Amino acid sequence: MVTYEIDKAHTTLGFTAKHLAVSTVRGQFNKFEGQFEGPDDDPTKITGELRVEVASVDTRTEMRDNHLRSADFFEAEKYPYITFKLTKVEPVDGETFKVHGDLTIKDKTRPIVLDATLEGRVPDPMTGGKERLGISAKGQLNRMDFGLNWDGIAGAIPIAGHTIKVEVEAEIVVKALEPAQA
């Protein structure tokens, strides 16, 4: 068994959304933590969870970020975390996978599937970990399914699109699992 720890310095949890149906706004969450564990030779048995601090949302525009943290969207004070609980890893081929999980935003939990690619795996020269691996993953969700319902002016084109594309670029440190102490 090994643990898979997210290297926060080399990981981006990003998203895109349409603005007024004509341009794309990019954002990311800057504070998160996650750990997964399982046998190193069978990704289908990996379990774990990612926890994201909602208040760390960053779209490079302070006014928009504050609006996203407000009751119109995430309600960051009431619901400070977004969580992703891994439920299944389904191999497609040697380097691509369908990653299934339960995504919780606010008080709503819905299943999501991400298309993931193993970008590479190398010995870890920096932290004493066993290896480092790179993972990219993409998927999408409808923000309305999670109670992120603000649309702006009633009857007009939604200011923020309902479809949110999720983009993850992660560097993972693989470590041997410490044996339990008796």
C-alpha cells in the first residue's frame, strides 16, 4: 500500500465558465489538500478525498471573487469547503482513466466523472518519496445542480454560464504507507 499526496506547489485546480455566453473566464482554487491511498499496482482500489477551501477562489478579479464567495454562489462562510470523494478509478488503457467521485458543493453532493491521463511517472529526487507522477483531468458540471443559481438579470442571458469546465493538473508524491503501530 502507498499514499498519494498532492504536491500543492505543482498542482492547479482550475475551472472555466462562459461570461455573457461570449467569453471564457478562467479561475482556480489556491488552497486545498488531498490524500489518496491504495495498492500501487491496482489503481481501481485507490480511495481518498480532496478538500478545497472555497474562500481561496481566484479569477484575477477581486470583485468577481468576492461575488463568488457570497450567498449568490458558494456562501463561503457557511460552506467553507468543496470536497471530492473518490469512488472509483476505471482504467481505459495504460495511461487514461475515468475517475468517478462524489463532489460536494454547499450542501449538495452529486457524482462527477473526470477523464484523467497519467502524464508521467519518475523517481522522486526531492522529498524522499518513492516516485512522483503527473495527472491531468478534465470534466464538467452544471453549477445549478449545486445550488449556485445566481444568473443576474431575470430573463436575460445568464451572466455566468451554467456549464463549468473543471481542469486539474496535479503532481502527486507516491510514498510507502507507514505500518500501523501496535
